[in-house]
Amino acid sequence: MKNTVWHGARRRIRMQDVGPRDGLQIEPVFVPTADKIALVNALSRTGLAKIEVTAFVSPKAIPAMRDADEVMRGIERAPGVEYAVLVPNVRGAERAIDVQADELNLVMSATETHNLANLRMTRDQSFAALTAVTTLGHDARIPVNISLSCTFGCPMEGDVPMAVVLDWCARFADLGARGITLADTTGMAHPAQVSAIAHAFRTRWPDLQLTMHFHDTRGLAVANVLASIDAGVDRFDASLGGLGGCPYAPGASGNACTETLVHALELMDYDTGVDLAALLAASRRLPALVGHETPSPIVKAGRRLDLHPVPEWFDEVAARARDRGPRI
Ligand code: COA
Ligand code: ZN
């Protein structure tokens, strides 16, 4: 029986890998600049729509991103791929414009507590700084996206009213942002909630780019992606190998895993444009960079039809069973 609900019929889904930024920002080891550049270059050849290359943040806040300028200058840009960078303030925007990023991905949190912990600013202070950043982006003709952290729940404040999230979206839409990313920073989202917020957003801003950014902290990332697609969303952040997390969000853990999503979505007849074999080859190189295995289930288990040989004792057991005749 064909499941018409989940059948994609080759609908285009844009995959945006945030591994070089969200994936590496929480790792205790410093991945050498040349390895970061090689990682981004490998991702560039897989068919992803966008790559978040790095973050122009304080090197004291996120030491892993202290080589952001060199990484952006060192990568080879593939045609058709957008190279975005995370920006928390005017200083970050100036650095991003200097290296000609394709998109400024502004960041602030939907909750006051996480914003203060992560960015050391009140939300109003962040909004004022990001208003100035947006002007800089527009002057430099670089599109602006805003990633709103903790939209589906805050690890310190709890539930976030949908009206609060939509109010921040409205303020950034009015500033002229090209897109908004609703980020589930610590995996608190669930499909019913995702569906409600995605429908509300789409109804209010049908022409604004909407990206969903899930973490798999409670195992719901794939379910949340499917609920989003059902509500009309076609852009997703995900991280190679399922690495990731915000160091200033207690309890944070890995992003939705890029290869898990590509594997699942292609099985369901969605068109991600991503070469899964190339993605997996890049993912298998991550443990050498970060010093531990990644959570990637597809690296561990293989693709659905990566079959296993029968056990070596199989032929003998099978022959004996066949020789025995009927067994009632
Ligand atoms: N790039 C590089 N350096 C920056 C910077 C930027 N975008 N913004 C500030 N700095 C530097 C300042 O020059 C200053 O350096 P100094 O101590 O050598 O003089 C130092 O950082 C402190 O600057 P200040 O403006 O007082 O920042 P702060 O200490 O209040 O921190 C942020 C504010 C936003 C810069 C910081 O909290 C931050 O970068 N957070 C990012 C967190 C993050 O990326 N989380 C994960 C993603 S969700
Ligand atoms: Zn994240």
C-alpha cells in the first residue's frame, strides 16, 4: 500500500549543512584550519544548497571558531552553493563582509535567559545590534537570515509561547531579513508543536525563507522534519555526522544528522540534490578530526540496502534444514 501522506514525489528539499559551525563549536579539540577547509570543500561537492562555514563570534566565547577569517578565505567556493556565516554583532558582520560571505546568519535567542547566557546581551540589546548588522548587510548587498535559538523551548525557561516567537519573526521580517531559521537548540520540539508553528509562520509570511534547525537530543529530529515538510517547509539545517550543540545551552547535544535526513528523505522520494555516498565519505572522516565516533546512524548501520553477507555457517545450516524434509 502506498503511503500518500509521506510520499514526496521528488519534491525539492534544500539541505543546509551547519557541521563546520554548529558541529565543531562544542568540540573540546581545536580542529586545525586546514582540516576545516578540507571539510567544507568536501561538503561543497555533495550537492548541499548551503553550508554554514564558521562563526564570526568572540574567540573567547567560542575558541573553536577563532580561525573563522582564514577558513572563509581558504575554502574553494562551488557554484550554486551558498556559504553562510553566523554573526552575533556588528564586529562579526564587519568580519563577514570583509571575507564576502554569501549570507549573514544573525543569531539571537527567543528567550531572555539563553540570550544573556549565550550572547551576554538582553534580547533588546541583541535586536538593536542586529538591526545595525542588517543595515550593514543590505549596504554590502549580502542577504540576511536570522536564526532564533530556543524557539521550541528553552533549557532554562521552559516553554516559549508561540506568540513570542512570531513577534520576533515579525520584527526581523520588518527589518527586511530574507529568511528566518527556527532553531530547536536543545531538542525540545515535538511534531505537533512544529506543525502548529510552521503553519502559523507560512500563513503569515508565505514568501519569507523558512528554515527549521533541529537537534536530536530527544530522538525527535526526523519526526520533526517530516512534520515540517507536511506543513510546507522545504529547508533544513543539519550537521554532518550529527555533531553539534550550543556550549551555552545546558544539556545541548547533536544536530539532526545530515546523512540521516538525506537517506530518509530520498527513500521517501524527496529530491535533496545531495549525493549520499559523497556525504558519507565526508562523514567517515570526522572521527579523525574530533577524536571520537559521531552519532551518525547511517555511518554505523549503513544505508538501508547496504546488505550483509550471510554468516559463514549459513550454507551448512541451510543444507541440513533442506535435507531434513518436512518438519511438523
Ligand atoms: N568577533 C571577534 N571578536 C569579538 C566579536 C566578534 N564578533 N565581538 C566581540 N569580540 C571581542 C571584543 O573585541 C572583545 O575583545 P577584547 O576582550 O580582546 O577587547 C571581547 O570579544 C569582548 O567584547 P564584548 O563586545 O564586550 O563582548 P561580550 O564579552 O559581551 O560577548 C559576544 C558578546 C556576542 C561577542 C559573545 O558572547 C559571543 O561571541 N557569543 C557567541 C556565542 C556562540 O557563538 N554560541 C553558539 C552559537 S548559538
Ligand atoms: Zn544548533
